[in-house]
Amino acid sequence: MINTHAKLTLLSIIIASLFSSSVLYAEAKNKYSRYVDSQGEITFPEGFQTSMVHLGSWYVPEGDASGFHDVYTEKESVKAFRKTGEFPDGATLVKVLRESSSGGYTTGANVNYATSEIKQWFVMVKDAKQHFPGNSQWGDGWGWALFKPSNTDQNVVKDYTADCLGCHIPARDQDWVYTEAYPLLRPE
């Protein structure tokens, strides 16, 4: 037989658990993106390479952006894109830019491959509902971020129109995203 004190303790635990669960549910339901705070600051998506799906890769042979560009997004964003042809509000795209090297292999000479040295990460968060008007890191339907290996706690983008948009102008008609290298987005 459970005494009165134990019953009250158990009841308190149950009520606290239910309250905690409902608060967490409400926060998750109302949260725009787990990588964006209430002020529109985009945070580095820790662990994205194992929690997201790989959309595809680019290889840039020369210049400041040379190397392998591997792009990731959420599985749910892929499903939505396949249905609608658009990324859903809150979808996150992460591009990791790695150094490359080459060598002779049985498959051929001068075979290029990605190394473990990371140059930087680009992050875009879909903003179809314009959650952060007036924030210079947000516009044209996206939040824009750039993180350097020396400090993943700081988005170095100050003004997306000056820092990011120039590279995306050729993809303007594709919602600013070069989707041709992402076979996972094509409907089955």
C-alpha cells in the first residue's frame, strides 16, 4: 500500500512530466527552425552530416572556392521538394567546402578527392514567410550564413546582398539554389 506522501510525490511527478511535455510540444510546434533563434541568428548545424541527407556535390577545380562542395538538407525537406518543386519554410541547406587533392589510382591519373580540411560552411534557411524583416542576413526568401573553421559560433555574413547573393544570381529563377547537382530532389 502506498502512503499519502508517496502518492502526492508520484502525482507531482506525473503533473510535472505532463506540463513539461506540453511545453516542449508547444515550443517544437511554434519553432521555425532549430538552427535559428528568435532574433534570426542562424547557428551552425552541429552534426548535420549524420542527421541530414546528402543532396549532391560540386567540384570546383580553381579559385577561392576550389574544392569539393557537399550539400545536405533534412529528409523532410527532400520529400516536400519532390512533391512541390520548392523547399518548405524552415528547410535548411548546408554546404561544406573541403580542400581537394589528387593522385594516381587504378581508376586513372590525377583523380581528385576531398580531404578532411574544411575551408568553410554555407548555410541557407528557407524563409517563405519572411520571419525576420529588416534583418540584413535575411531576404529573397532565405536566411544566409557563412561559418569559418576558426569560429563556428559566428555567422560572418553581415549583409546577404553583398556577402552571398552575387554567387546565386544565376540561380535566381530556381529560388536562388543550384538544384541541378542534387539528384535526390528529382521526383521518382
